[in-house]
Amino acid sequence: MTGRGRPRKSPDTKCAESKTRPEEMKRVSQPGCPEKDFTEERQNGTTKEQKPKERKKANHTEEKPSVQSTGKDKTTKPFTEAPVQGTKAKTYTGRAKTTEQPAEGITKTQPAIPKDTTKDSLKTTKVKTRGVKAKSPVAEVTTNTHPPTPKETTKASIKTKKAKTCTDKANSPEEFTEKTTKRQPATPKDTMKACVPQDSCDDKAAVDSLLRTTLELIKIKRNERADAAEVVNKIINQIIVHLKKKTLCFKEVEEPLRTGSYYENLKISNPDEFDVMLPIPVDRVNIEPFGEDGAFYSVALKRGNSPLKTFQETTTLSASKMLKEFRGEVKKSVKEFKEWEVIKKKKGCPAVTLTTTLQSITISLDVVLCLVVKSSWPAFTREGLKIEDWLGRKVKQEHKRKPYYLVPKYEGRGTVEKDGVLAKDIWRVSFSHIEKAILKNHGSQKTCCEKGGERCCRKECLKLLKYLLNLLKEEDSSFDKFCSYHAKTTFLHACCTRTKDTDWRASSLSHCFHLLLKDFVARLKHGVLHNFFIPTQNLLSGPARTRCNNLARRITEEHDKGFPIFKRHQTKNKLGN
């Protein structure tokens, strides 16, 4: 019913002045365990709705409530009670179906409410609606015979202003609840039980405790680290002295580049593996891609009197000849150290591997020959190293100004020839020095994990992933094609996705490890893991897709069952001690 003497408002006008989107209704998410991904339960096309708290007093009564839509009318998750404000219904006949209107609309269309109608005159009236009694706190007087008063449009009436929409009418809390109950058979308590298992938080605490115990188990003792480092440094110094004094081709060797998990503080269980690169500088070289993935190159020395020209055939520096000569010199240098043994060369391996035993621990040392190229990085790296959002653009520029390294390594058969170059004579690009720098300064804030700064769990998550992979490889030899570098690359990509230190809080270890496993499993299932520096190279191109899927399945099983493999090895370690 429109106001006396006033023109009726069209449906379009009514909707235009009453548009308030449903997002004005408060949405409250249920706190729970972060490992669980939940979805809203829907029944009969609607989400379950929470019984709203009683609203504050409104101004007008409702005589003919419209039928609420069950297909489009949705509310937030029913985990926490939130007030549901009244809304107006959309009409298509041009006139209102009910006398209830928000205060703003009433002051425009109803001219009369006397000044003596104050708060004391407000009473709760019972409105009979389709056989259902609903108590609605509305004003007793809603006539059109009195002039408008400012007092009526304050306090109680103003609170209905934000609730105007074109889809719903204002209903009293009791009436709204009764209709909701009829339409939806489940209660909010039932919904909570269905969405959040009662023991989920207990499971989270148990997993978190297991992971932290595992980290303590695989932690290397300080005295063992010191003893192993002393032995390794001694033999490395001996090799460098020999190369400088007793060779012509390698006399320009520079200070060793200590890389790998031990020097990145990522070594687990025992200090039994060390990687040391011995760089040979090359001033002017011409490199050409070997293949299409951008990771392998043929190298040609330009003009100059470099002692390495001994290994250059026609226009290509032979990696195989250079590695053979280097291996012979390393053998000579360690002859006096009877405790060290040179391991037989492995196909395609760029390292000379030495082993020794220290306090019942077998230590393996990989001495890697490499070339230092002090020029712009290869073009294939242009889209790599996506650390701008994580460590900043300035840090990325600093890294890209550093030289890169080439190691004598190839994949597949060494007799494969491309453009007159054999695969055994090519070089693989290496950015292990950049990886080390990133992992040692891994926080988006400079104080991350420093004294006085907040700790994160980035390295802990990577250690756990490496340990899990090692244990699975021990149980199933078909996973031997997978290595810790797959885990590290997945981790670096994850850090570029979850860039903030707050995404890796130390207190959120189980959640962060869950997300890292999720990333790794997804890449295994797709069979694609891009090199962090060279996106065109797929590090999972070697292992068969079946093996990738099998490893993904095993990791998923361990995660879903609460990592029984960790429990078994903890028990085994206790029995061994």
C-alpha cells in the first residue's frame, strides 16, 4: 500500500533504492585444523542455516510475508551464530504485498506519526501469518494520519536500513527460524559434526608431535659435524695444492665452492655426504645449447692462450677428456692418504667420489670439476628464478649478476651426436651457489630465523620431505630415480607461492608440511617438475610416469595414515640404541 496522495513506486524504483547485497550478512568461518579441506553441505539446493540471534527492535509489522526462495537464498556456514537482518521482498505488481517497510521507506510514504509515539509506546504484537504465530518487535501504530517525526527514525528504525534487498522481506527471528527448520531438516550441530570430525584436532596434535620427534631424530650432532668437516677440509686442501703446483691445465683452480645439503644446513641423519666444486675460470667462451631443454651446452674457447685448449677438439671443449685428466690428478693427490678410497667412475657422473670411514660412519666426498663463466646467464634462464615476490627484485638482480658454472655431465648415451658434438663432451649448467645463498637467507624478512627474529619451518619441511623420500627408496628400489634435488626444487617453487614468513610459522609445521607434500604429489601425478632456474627443463622427464604415480600414491598413503613409516623408524632407532 503506498502513501496517501503519493504516486506509487514502480518495481524498478523499489529495487533500486533497496539493493543491498547478501554479503552484508556476516560470514563467520569455523576454526578448525588447517589440514582439513571442507566444503559446505547442501540439502535440497540450500545451505544449512544457523538460527539467528534475536534482532534489535524494528518499527513495523508484517501481515503477509512472501514465500522465501529455497533455491537461491543461501547463508554462510552454520558454525557460529550470526544475526540475520530483515530484507525486503521483490514484487512484480508494482505494489507492496505487506505493510512492513524499513524506516527509510516509511518516512517517505507515510506522513503521520505523532510526537507522543515514543519508545514507551513500542509494544510487541502478535501477527498471525498462515497459521503460524510470530512475535515481531514492531511499532503498534502504523497509520498514515500523522505527520512524520524525527524521533521515530532514530535508533530502532535506523537498524533496518542496511537490510533492504530485492529478494527477501524482513521477518521476525522466530518466524525466520521456524521456516528455516521446515525447509532444512538438519540442525547446525549436525552440520558441524559432519564437517569437522571430533578427533581431527587430536590427530593434528599427534602428527605435529611425530614430525617434531622425527626432526630431532634426524638432527646431526654438533661434534659429528665438526669431526667430519675437519677430515673433508683436510683432503680438499691437499687436492687444491696438488692441482696448483703439479699440473699445468688446472693450476688456475680457484677457492673451492662448498655446496650441497651439508653446507646448506639441510643434511639429515648423518654428516656422510659432501659436495665440493673446484672452479676453473674461463674468460672468453662461446656456448651453444645441446638439445631443447636449455640445461646442456657445448663450450668453445675463444681467442687466448688458456691452458684448457689442450682439451679442445676443433671448436669444442671436450668435457670427457677434461674430466678424465682431472680424475687422474685427484688420484695422484690422495695417494698419501691411505684412509681415502677413490670410487669407480659412474656413467654420466661429473664428480670424482672419495670415501672414508670416521667413527663407524662412511663419509662420501664428491669433488666436482667445473668451469666459471663470468658473463650473462643463458637465455633459457630468463623466465626462471621467480623470487621477486618472495625475496625481492633487488635480491634477484644481485644473484643474476653472479657468474654461473658448467659441470661435465650429460644424460642418456654419450655417443649421441648433435651438430657434430657428442653428448659425452657437453656441459650442464649449475646454479648450486645461488641455491645455497637462497636457502641461507630464505626469509621475506631479513630477521627470519636469526637471533631475536621469528623462526619459520621452511628448512624443517624440506628435511622431512627428503627423509620421507629416502625411507620410501629404502623400501622400494623402483624409486631410485628420484633424488633429493626433486624435493629441493619442489620446495623452492613452494616458497615462491607461499612467500611470506607467516606462511611458514614454526608453530604450523604439520600444516606447512602437508602443503609441501600436496605440491610434490601434484607434480608427480602430472609428471612435470620445472627446473627452478631453467623452466624449459622438466626434471621428471627421466622417471617413468608409472613410477611417478606409484611414488605419489605411497606419499599420499603415508600422509593419510599419519606417517607410520616415521613411527617404524623411530621404534627401530630406539631398539638400536
